[in-house]
Amino acid sequence: MRASILKQNKVLIASIRESMSDSDLMQLREDLASGVRRHRSTGVLIDVASLDVMDSFAVRTLRGIAQMVKLLGAQCVVVGIQPDVAFSMVQLGLTLEGTATALDLEDGFSVLETRDGQRAVDDG
């Protein structure tokens, strides 16, 4: 089952469903790369709130998507990690190191706005 990707202004919002296979995650990576280029997006929010578990492949893929998005000139924030999922990730040594995270979509938008503001200040 493919993830849904919505566009709001210059931000792409990808919602990951709990029944996504490894190939679905790879397709999401491709879809987001082409979406960032096509829409000249400045930010990507990846909503994982519906996941009740994240395996090592999913974590590596999310980290890879965040790095790819950054190389394309946009910021990426993973939102909605459930407390039990976070606990399991820590127990298994799985991290999203170098990837911004936020509690929910609203906080994710705030993170993107803050980073854009910092970039504007740094560039000015």
C-alpha cells in the first residue's frame, strides 16, 4: 500500500501507513525525491503516527529520505513517533540521528518555520 503525499504550499506531507512493505518505503523515497524537485518544496513532513513498530529497514529508509531531501535543498521532519515505538527503537539501538523529529504535524510545521527563519537570518 502506497503512502499518501499531500502538498501544502511549499511543504510535502507524506503519511506512512502501518501496512507498508519495504518496496512501498522505497517507492516513497522515489516519490518524495521527484515531488521535492517538481514542486520546488522547501520542506517535507513524514507522518509515522500510524506505525506501532519500526524495523531497522524503515528507520534506515527514513534517515536516507531525510538526507536526500536535505541534498535537494529542503528540510525534512519525521513526526508522530509513538512512545512505545520510541522506546523500542532505543532498546534496539535504532536512531534517526541527524533527522529532525516532532511530536505531531503542527509541531513539524513549527520546526520547518524555525529552520527557514534561521536560514533567512543566516543568509541575511
